Amino acid sequence: MKRRLAAAWLATIGLLGTMVAATPAAAHDETDQQWRSLWVDAFNEGIYNPEQVSTLVEEATDLNANALIVQVARRYDCFCNRALYPRTDAAIDPAPYDPLDEVIEQAHAAGIEVHAWVNVNTMWNSATAPTSPDHVYNQHGPDATGSDRWLNKMVDGTEMVGNNTYIDPGHPDASAYIVNGISSILSEYDVDGINLDYVRYPDGSSTQTHSDWGYNDVAVERFLELTGRTETPAPDDAQWSDWRRDQVTNLVRKIYLTMYEINPMARLSHDGITYAYGPQTMGSWEETRPYAEVLQDWKGWLDEGIIDTTVAMNYKRNWMDDQAQMFDEWNEVLADWQGERQSVSGPALYLNDIGDTLDQVESVFTPTDAGNTMAGWSGYSYAVTSLDANEDSTLRDSERQKVIETLTTGEDAPFAEPADVPEMTWKTNPTEGHVVGYVGLRTGAALDQVTLTLEPVLGRGSSVERLSDGNGWFGFANIDPGLYFVTVTMPDDVVGIPLTVVNVKAGGVNTVDFGSLIPLP
């Protein structure tokens, strides 16, 4: 029946799909490709004025770094002038100075990529509210009520830890704001990519086996509506944990596909959690703290291909045996789990002396037993590059120079020669395409958490199911080329045409609109 419907539909109105073509990039010699970056946090100076940016770029060049992960949005306050997020209250030079513009101009002139680092689910971290009335904290924080309140909440009702507040990714309006903010940065600035930090649930749960967070009223209501349950779930409820984890994954998928529509060549990276021991000691990926406690399934994101690069926050003290073991365990799986994407290990420079940092750099690029090597290294952070500098801020500049010298001087120095950022061959030479769409009522109301199915027309291959988000959006990433049915599992109180066909092409994005469904009276 589906095939007959599809044949008639194709004959009368043709193939559905708005295509976005990928632009090939120049080929690189793989032996000269190695990601080398520094995180540049905006809580410390480094991009506050043009002179600081000049020093940053000069020192990154001396290190033979090829990328800078620059914190542009700390807590929805932007170190830029042309984005959805309001301009920061930090002591940067007054407008028209635009830190992001300045970093892009100077870094690109030096051949260094710029990746805009955006904190995703952290709302605010000060007892003093931001000055902009448009800031999320002022619009949707402690003074907001009902569905306008986007605050993440613990099972006991706690919404603030110290001065820290968080956004709940299970709230549809909050997740839409995050996507729109990131889209505005990508559309307005010539960045090479977006780096997602804090794309997870908060820390501070009562155990390391589950999360106590996610109890925003809207989020809980959505979970109950989907499952048909009536009781508020416990933090260790497996179905509830899966649902919350899916909210983060759905957000990452939406960011990835939205970015692809804006600029297919922009890289989406994220800062991966590597708390405690790796799965080798814990027993499995599902037993690790990243997956179980903060609900960040970055292994799944690599497998699905909705992250181009995992930049792991592998913050371990090399001079402590247990933490050295943790560091090595995470490096092993990061290298072995890359698949068709890329993993980067990011040590904490501020926790180690310079000799230990050198050891960790060399460890990062040591092949695993399976013969795999990570795509690169990222140092945290530009501001504080050693344990001595962390303990004595007057040593920051001199210690940074020592790190640069140690990593670049001599034939055997790991960064003695320049290298290119590794090519994203899945984008420069794509073999898969994508499908995005909307499902909603003719009245304009979105349909939340309805099932969309992507199924090969000729029955070859597996079907894929996705739930629409709270704004009616859905997406299927990295699909083999060919003809597919897209169907909607209709709610009982809605009627309409729940089927269409798309022709997926490599490097393209097909768009589907199920926005004319009719509610029954």
C-alpha cells in the first residue's frame, strides 16, 4: 500500500526535497594533519581587547596550534555584538569592539581556525543579575512563572546551587532558544565551527549512578504525557533517565542539522565528560559517570555522526597513579570509538607541571592496541598552563612561554612542526544525506513527541524512528542515498496525510512539512 501511494504521489508532484550541497575542501596529506588547540576561557583575560587578542594569536602561532576554542557565550552573555544572546557585562572594550570579530580576523590571518565555544545548559552564576533585560536569567529565571520558567530543578525542588542556575533541556522553549542562539553566531560570524560545553545535566547528584536533575515542571509533564504514567519518576528510574538523556541527544542532533543547513562545512564539536575511570574499569560505557550521572551519551553521538569532533575534558593529574590510569583509559576509548568522526583529548594543563604535560601530550598520540590514534590534543587552558601558574597567577605569562618552548623545541618535540586541522571527509566528500522536518496542526500548534519513521521505499535497509521535539521539529542524520517513506504515527485526535517520500542525496538536506494536520473536534 505504501509503495502504491508513493508511486502515485511521485507521479503527480515529483520528489520532495530542498537540497544543500556540500562544498569540497582541498585535500590534505593525512600525515600532516593533527588537531592542536587551546581552550580560551572568557572568565580570564585573553580576548577583552585587540591587544590581548594579538598576544593570544602570536602565542598560539608559536605553539604551532591550528585552532582556538574561544569562549563566546559563557552564560548566555555573548562576547560578540551580532547574536541572539545579549552582549556580555564583562570588562571588555566598549562597542563597537567585537571580541569574536577581532579573534576571527587575527587568527584567520595567521592560518588558525576559530571555534566559538558556547555553554549550553548553564543559565547564570552570579548573585547579581545580568544588566540586559533580554537575558535568559531575567526573562526565564527565578522571577518567571509557569511555562516561562526554564530553570532546571532537582528532585527535591532545588533550582540554585550557590549562585549557579541551569536551563532544563527537556523544556522545548529553552532548547529552541539554544539552537537559535547558536544559529545566530554561525550566521553572523565567519567561525570555523561551534564548540558545545555543558551539553548535559548538572553535577551534584546524590550518587554517581543517576541524575537528580531534570524536574522542571514542563519537562516532567512531557515525560508523563509520552509514557502515560501519572507519578513523578524517581531519579534512578531507568525510563526517566533514558528520556532525559534523549533530550540532550535530540538537542545535539538539532544543532548539528541546523548548522548543516546554514554552513555544511562548519564543524560541530563538544566538550566530552570523562569523569573518574573509563568503561574498562567501570564495566561498560553505560556504567560510566558521563552516561549515567550527567546523561551525556557522547559515544552515541559519535556513532550516529551528529558530532564531528569530541574534545574530551580529560582533566587528570599525571603525577597521581589512579588519575594517570583514568587518563589512559579514556584516551584508549576516545581513539577506538572515533569511527568515521574524530576524537581529541583535552588535558588540564593547570593540574600538572610542564614535564607531566609533555608526558600527557605524548600519551595522547600513542596508538592503542587496536592501532588507532586520536585526531588531536587541546590544552585547558590558555590562561593557566601549569600547576605553578595555577598556584601563583604572577607566573602565568612565563609558564605559558615554558610550555610553548617545551612542546615545540627540538626534533622530538611533539609540536616541532606545523600541522593542519584534520579534514572532515564525511563533509568534504559526503556519502550520506539528511532529512529534517516539522509536524504540527493546521492551527499552527506543534505536535510534541509523535513518532516519525524513515523507511526505504524498496524495503532494503533498516527503518529509523525519531520523536518530534516540543516545537514539532524532527531530524534524521547521515542517511544512505535513496528513496524513503517518511510517515507520522498519528495521535488519536488528529487526521491528515501522514506519509511522504524523500529522495536523499549525498551531502544534501531534504525538508519535510507535516504542518497541515487537522485536530478532530
